[in-house]
Amino acid sequence: MTKNIHATEHHFGWDNSIAPKMVVQPGEKVLVETLDSSAGQITKDSKLADLINLDFGKVNPVTGPMLIEGAKPGDAVQITFLEFHTKGWGWTGNIPGFGLLADQFKDPALHIWNFDASKPSTSDFEAGGKVALKPFVGTIGLALAEKGLHSVVPPRNVGGNLDIRDMSAGTVLRLPVEVDGALLSIGDTHAAQGDGEVCGTAIESPIDVLVQIDLIKDAKISSPQFETSSAVTTHIDKAGYLVTTGVGPDLMVGAREAVSRMIDLLVKRHKITPMQAYMLCSVAGDLRISEIVDMPNWVVSFYFPKSIHQ
């Protein structure tokens, strides 16, 4: 029997004093309904004004918490992602002051994506091209041992806003437990994202996620671990990549340079605006550390799938 926890049972921030909304026995399956990262403030009919007027006190909701029966500090909660049921739409926004290149992109922007809810494979971009979809969970975590309310935004050793696009169907994730019952919450689901989520948003989308929850006693892991069930980029690999680089002694500077150079390349090659290129990079391009041993300079690369514009 599958349990169901509704999106109305959500909270903002991690706090081990929040009463659990459900008790889960190890081995049970749960269908977790989620809101998008705006908590419904942005809808499929939204205009730019909705992004401009976003209430940041009501973003990044997570559904839960769920008490895992028998979980103790030192254990690990294991989550297997089984199915993702989308609603057929999502959004990407540039929020002033947020993102890797916030100093360069100071104006707000919003794009609404539409796709087949039953078989999400690609979605058209406003300036041309199709982005391959791969639904996944952006935020998943357990309660911290430290008392008080903690922001969802930064990722933590107990999970949280990891934004790892491989938290998709078939992946098995393990999270270290810090409090009795673990107190698992899930949210911030995405229809697609590149590694880095460079403009600060992916294709933000409300998605229902079917998971199986297990408990590993005395696991003694110190941070999230996961394993995938197959290759992770087959949905974007078929046409190869455009790649730009940043080279120097600072990885963050290198990342900024690699993304900036890709934006310039996309603008020139596909006649789109810098903002459109920035948003495409966020939902589809991948930042990679290509070299980190040849002192004093490191190499950061940005991979952009050419399949988007085929």
C-alpha cells in the first residue's frame, strides 16, 4: 500500500521542532505531492509582474516532515526515486541579485514552459530550440540536530537544497540522520536543470514523486551519497556539446568566465539575447571541473548540448 502526503503539508526552512505530518515504516512507498519553488506564486499563466512581486518569505516549500520509524542519529535514510508525475508546465526566472552572474544580469526575466504531462520529453524555448526534460527532486533533506529554524536555501550535510539533477527516477539516495525519526522533507522539484543551475532557477515545476523509504542502521555516513541506475546524460548526449572554459587560480572565477563565454557564443551563433542564453545555460548546460591538479591554474568547463538547436 502506498501512502500519500499532500502538498498542503509543507513548511519553509528546517526545524527539528516541527511536528511530523506522517509516520513512515522502513520499506514503505510514499507519493509525495510538491509545490513548485515559488509555492504557487508563479503559475502557468503568470507574467513578469508575478516574478517581480515574489514574496521571498514563501519560497522553497518542502512537503513534510515525515518521521521514519526507528531512525536514530548515526543511521542513514535511504530514498529510492521511483516515479515522477508532472503537471505539464514549469517556469524559469532571472531574479535580480541571485545567480552566478547576478552582477551582469540585473533585470528580471520569466519564461513559462509547457510540455506533455504524461510523457515529458522536451519543451520548446521562446527563442527557438528544444530542451530535453529529466524530472528530479531539487530539495530533499532531514532535520538538523541544531535547534531553531534554518534556511532551506543552502545545502547541508543532511541534504537540503542539493539541486543535483540526477535525483531522478532510479536513483538511490542516502542521507545521514541527526535526530530521532530523521524528519524527511521533499520539495523544489524540477522538470530539467543543468549542473550548476547558473541563473538560480531551473525549470521549476510542481511534481508528484513516488519514493520508497528505507533505513540503514549504523550507516555512519557524513554527507549525502547516491547511486544512479544508468548513465545520466543520455537525454542530451546525442549531438555532442559546445564547450567553453575558464582557466585560472580561482574555481569560482573560472566558473563565471566559462559561463560568460558560453553566453557570448550562444548569442553569436543562435541570434538570441544574452538573457535568453543565460536562462538556457541554467536549465541545460553543465559546469565541470576539468582539471584541479596543475598548479597554480585550474580549468572549469561549461558544456552546452548541441541537441537543443538541432
